Amino acid sequence: MRGVVMHGPGDVRVEDRDDPRIVHPTDAVIRLSATCICGSDLWPYRGEDEVHDAPMGHEYVGVVEEVGSDVRNVKPGQFVVGSFVSSDNTCEICAAGYQSRCVQGELMGNIGTQAQYARIPLADGTLVATPGMPPDALIPSLLAASDVLGTGWFAAVAADAGPGKVVTVVGDGAVGLLGVMAARQLGAERIIVMSRHRDRQALAREFGATDVVEERGDEGVAAIKDLTGGLGAHSVIEAVGTQQSMMQAISATRPGGHVGFVGLSHDVNLPGDELFFSMVHLHGGLAPVRRFLPELIRLIWNGKIDPGKVFDLSLPLADAAEGYKAMDERRAIKVLLTV
Ligand SMILES: [Zn+2]
């Protein structure tokens, strides 16, 4: 099969990889319908994480080709969506809703789903079948559920977004924008997106943002306080993962409020004194997307949400290198790769 391999920073190639096969009786093999490039794939692309000859990709939707002898919940021919971490969905951690830290879980990025086929471990727990074969128009939204929508949703839940709440979103990438959508769906009263890109501000407003703040850092925090009677937001979604964005999120949250942080943390150090006096709830990390998949698939299937709009560039898998370049240069918010 053909699949994406990152040989080193900036060096993305589509080449022949071994066809996946069933290794464990709990595995499935799927034929990808679409996959995509994640903001987190840019860390190694930019040389900020080490990378050598790595298969890439962890987001996927497709059709089940083959299942192992112990697989009961999905069968060949079904269209499925899965999270970027495999999970049995039965261990105590999964049962509590933290499937991204399943005791048996594996990061799908190590398997690499920017490819024609992929082996899915723990298929019964990992995969959720759609009610039928989706029309092509729904595929981008179902693919978004695999990571960015599920991650934005977890961030909004972790930030305790809901009726009567003012929500602030730090980060206008795909996850931040879908955090806006999630906050809206959860009933937030007011949603302030922090963004300085016009196209992203427009999409944020379409997804439910009521206000835009262009300032960053201390000025950004001051602007949020101005909009909230000097108190700060009840709920803040952090979707970047840098020192500045994390401190901006904590400082923009009122005492007693909640920060939902899902930006993959890079060299973030929290000063104890600021944390102590902030009196905010901090919850986040690797989003347990699997917890939300049945609900997200239902909302997409019924036309209630259209998260696929975050894909503003679609390319064939063979052109993955151009997709990485477009995201790196911020010419695209998120790139879908058709398989
Ligand atoms: Zn588990």
C-alpha cells in the first residue's frame, strides 16, 4: 500500500509500506476513506520533535476489510470512525471515560493512518460503526470526529462550558474552532475566540463565537476581563500548548472557573504562585475522544453539526507533502487527504 513517511523534519514522502494484517485476534484492518494532517504532525515537521523515518497520521475513517477472530462489534463492510488512541473500552480507566489512557491503549500515530489501509488494535472498543454507508458529503465531518472535533469537545467539557457560561477559546486552529462549536452545542451563553486571522475568525463566528479578541498575552487577558466585568471567563479552552497560551488561559479564567487544556504541551512550566492564587480548575490532556464518538456521530449523521468545514484544503494522499507545507505555512487550517 501507499502511505506517508516522514524521514526527517520537512521531509514527507508517500511511498510503499507493508500492507497491514491482523496481528492480534482483537485487531481489524480498515481501508481508509479519508485521513488528514494534524497540527501535532507539524511539531516533528518543524524539527521541534525528533523524527526519523516515521509513518505518520492518527486520524481515520474507512471501511472494515477484515477482523480478527475475537472481534464481535464491527464487521467487514461497515463504515467506522475511531479515535487516535486505541482502547478496549472495558478497563476501569475506559469505563470512567478516559479511553485515551486505556490500560491496553496504543497511539494510532505509531501505526500511521495517512495510508491506504491501517491495522486497528482493540477493534471492538476502538471503532464505532456509523448507521450506514455515509454519503461523501459527511465524510469530512466524520473524519473530524476522529480527533479535532472530539478533542475540542473534551476541552469544552473539561472547561465546564454550558448554559450561563462565558467561554473563552485560546487558539484558532482546528481544535480551537471546534471547541467553539462544542461550547455552542453545550449551551454556552457567550463564546469569545482569541484569534488574529480573519478567515479563522469568520469560521469561529459561523461555529457560534459571539466575540473576537485579537490581542494576546497580558493584553489579551485584559481584553477578556473587559468583556467579563473584570472577572475573567467561567470556562477557558486552551488549544495551543505553549507556555504563553497556557498562562493566557489560566489568567483569563475567573477564580473558581475551569480551564480545559488540550493543546499538546511543549515546554510548559506552571509557576506555583500564579497557580496557587488563580484558584482555577485545570483539566485536560490527551482527549478521550472515544467517550464522545457515539454522540458526535449522531449529531453529524442528523445534520446538527458540520465540523468538516475546518478542512479548507483537500488533496489526494499522493500529495501529502504539499498538504504538510500548506499547514506549516498557515495557508490551510486543516488538510484532508483523500485515499
Ligand atoms: Zn481500557
